[in-house]
Amino acid sequence: MVNDKSSSSRRMGGNKKTAEVTRRGFFGKTIAAIMGLIGFGLGIPLFGYAVLPTLKKREEPWSEVGPLELIELNRPKELEVVRSSSSGWMKSNTVRSFWAYKKPDGEVVAFSPICTHLGCGYRWSDADQQFLCPCHNSVFDLEGKVLAGPAPRPLDTLPTKIEGDRLFILYQEFKAGLPKKEAI
């Protein structure tokens, strides 16, 4: 009997190939599965970083100043506001100052504390009824208009809103030295 093996394999169902697991095949599939899990694990934070911020509802960073009683009629006052910001999981608070006064019609006007010439800080002079910048002698009236000096534009106004008896401000910073107001 020469073909003993072939006749026994025919009796058991024909010419079937049996699946043998080799060491090389096992390790190849195991490594592929591990790499797939690692890729999936790295993909979740990447998805969260790239996609989820676009789905979050963004709120305007209005900051509460305090009661309207802080603001005086036709007399600018330097006030401070605390701005909260977050970057990733880190949150920080920054104190910013600004100038504000109330017009006779009740409108609140707020100015950035930075001179439009070169970014120096300016002060209100009660005696002169003007804003004075000591760096290069720019002078502004109560409305923020340039009266003298090298300032290229009026003082930068900041948006305000009133809710009940509370004042809120949208604090922004602007580039100095430009003829037009441009936010940073």
C-alpha cells in the first residue's frame, strides 16, 4: 500500500487543510492586537483634543465690575476687574484696570487704561478735567478724544452692559500706535 495516507484522508472528508497555529503567526497576531489597542487608546485623547473644543458652547468673557454706584457722573474712576481664563485644566485669574464714568443719560463709558500712542498708562486730572499721559504728553478729553500730543487715535472704549444694578465689562486689549483700533 503505497498511498495509505491519501486514502485515509479521503475517508475523513477529503483533502482538508488543517489550521496549525505557528509560533510566528501567534506572535504576529498578538502584536497586531496590542498595537490596535494602543492606537485606539491614543486616539481617544486625540479626538477629545481636536473635536470636543469645537462642540463646547463658548461664552463671551464678560466680567462683573460691581454695583452701578461705583460709577460717578462725569467723573472718571479707575476700577479693577478680575478676568478668569483657562487653558486646558489650568485656570487663572488676572486683575485688569480700566477707566469708567457715567453720562447724564445714564450710559456708562469705559476706556482701556492704555494710551493709544505707545501703550503707557494714563491718569485722569480732576484739576484739568482731562486724561493725561505722562510718557509723551498726549491729552484726551472726557469722551476720550485726542486734544494734544502724538496719540494717533482716541482712547479705546470697552463694551459695557448693565444687568439689574450690576455693571459688566468686556475687557479687551488693543494695539498701540495704530490710527485705527485693532484688538490684540
